[in-house]
Amino acid sequence: MEIVNNKEAILLRELRNNTARWVKGEGPLNHIVISTRIRLARNLKNIPFPFKASDRQREQVLMKIESLLKDSKLLNNFKLININNLEERDIQFLVEKRLISLALAHLNYSSRALIYGPDEVMSLLVNEEDHFRLQSLLPGYQLKKVWEIINCYDREMMNKIDYAFNEKEGFLTCCPTNLGTGLRASVMLHLPALIIMNKLSDLIAPITKKGFAIRGFYGEGSSFQGNLFQVSNQTTLGFTEGEILENLEIETKKLIEEEEKTREELILNHRTLMEDQIMRAYGILTNARIISTSEAFNLLSKVRFGIELGMLTKIGYDTINRLMLIIQPGFIQLLKNQEMKKEERDLFRAGLIQELLPYKAG
């Protein structure tokens, strides 16, 4: 029996065992869109940004949000994890879970915290680059729904605490690129067909010129893997929230339409080749004795492509999404509840995949 004896350890194991709503693979356009996320950067009035604040001032920020958790009906069922009490592998697990940013993980000052609600749909980062980063995350393509959720929580907080706000510049943030609305919206897309046909680079260039960023699975600072691309706005000043979301929708819909057209082209002209690559990937995953994170991630992308094309019918998106999370180094070590060398993780990862994938997928 696994024994845990502190609050953070208990909450981490709850998160390990729970499946976030976005992982379940539901939602509009889920054959291409993994998830939709919106973040809001907010700061308290009259307290320096975290990197300039003293330990005492950052503690005041954390105490403010802890008080709000008790007083707010919207937030009173949320849970808090103090990042400073965690080991490195546990922090890595929270990044892999898409609950905290790489930035928060790499900071080393005091009073950093994660606050999250049921199903991990809504969460807050405390004392990252800004005092607060609100985040809402749903499966599939749901920009409007995600905005409704996060806006509701933002208004609740605004009614109870004083945000740093200027009539001319909007919400004041540590980084000038977040000034104004403080809103960063992103859509996670699976674009294997565009990669296979070497079309993606030509499509990305005009999108980035319009002020949008294309990033990897874990957002800013992460590498591309598994044909997954996160498209997000770069500019927040000079636009309303509605305009930002509308512009992002226009650009992401273009990519979705091109991916759908290219998939039709692949099926029409290269179906046997696609089937071969997908089934080879499935064969490796269900038979390998040792497998690295990057190899597993890329092979799972091919298997997901097989599901999206209707070639694999016994596996759901939820299985692939969950596997893409639990094969990561931090998650694996939390599953084993111990530090593991790379060779040990590669061996355990192969067995884990075979436990969750049916031997025959057709």
C-alpha cells in the first residue's frame, strides 16, 4: 500500500489518478483539435511584480488568494499546492499535466503555488511572471466556451481584489507583450497530414507575420513533437478580448481546413502507405521492450492519426491523450513513486503502453 503523509503528496497522487477533462478527447473538431486554452495575466495593485517583490510581498499575494478561496463560492472547492514544497520530478509532473508553465517550474523564489478546480478545467498560477495567471482548458475547439468560463472567474476575483489596471494600457503586466487584456488564447492542433506533405511551413509563415505564435505541446519554450502544434496570439494590447479570439479562430480554422483537405489527398493517393506506417507504429508500441519518451510520443501521434482516419477502431482519443501524458518522465516517476534513471523509465514506459493499448486495434 502506498503511504503519503503530507498535503502536497496527497494532492499530487490525486492528480496522478484523476483524468483532466481535456484528456477525455471530446469536444468539437476533436479529430484535429486536442484542446483549447485561455490564460489571463493579472497583478495586484500596489505590489511589485513577483521578480521585484520581496519574500514578504509575494507571501501577501499568496495569502490574498488563499483568503479568496475561503470567501468565494466559485473557488471554495479549489485545491492549493505550494510549489516550493515539491521535489523537481513533481514539478515536472505538473508541467506535463499542463497545469503549470515552464516559467513557474524554473523560478526559484518563494510563495509559488498552483490552485486548481474539479476536472482541471480551471486553475491559477500564483507568483509566476505575474501575481496571478488564470487558466481555463477544455477538449476540442471551444474558444467561446473557454472564454465564458475564465471570464466568470476573472470577474469574481475582480470584485474581491484590486487589480493593477490603467485606463490607457489596460491590465498592467510584468511583460509588455501582455499589456491590455492580458489574454493569451491557444488551440492545440494535430497536423500530421500537413507535415507528411511538407505543407505546414508555408502555412505557418503568414500566420506568424500576423502576430501569432506556433509552439510545442507545453507552450512557450517547448519543442515540437508528435505533430502537435499550439497556435496562440502574441499581442494583447490594442485589441478587445472578442477581437483576439475572433482573429485566432480565423487563423486556426485555416489550418484545420488545410489539414482536412490534405488528409483526403493522402487517403486518395497514398492509403496503403498510410496504413502501413500507422500499423507499423502500432506494432512497435505493442511489442517494444524499451522505448524513449520522444519515440513513444511520435509513434502515438501516428496511432492517433489512424484513429482520426478511421483505420483504428478499437482505441479512443482518450487513451492516446492519456498515454501522451503518462509516458512523460515526471509522470512515470510519480507512478512508481521513486526517482528513476532514463533506462529504467524507458523499460517501464514500454510496459505501461502495452498495458493500455489493446493488442489488436483494427
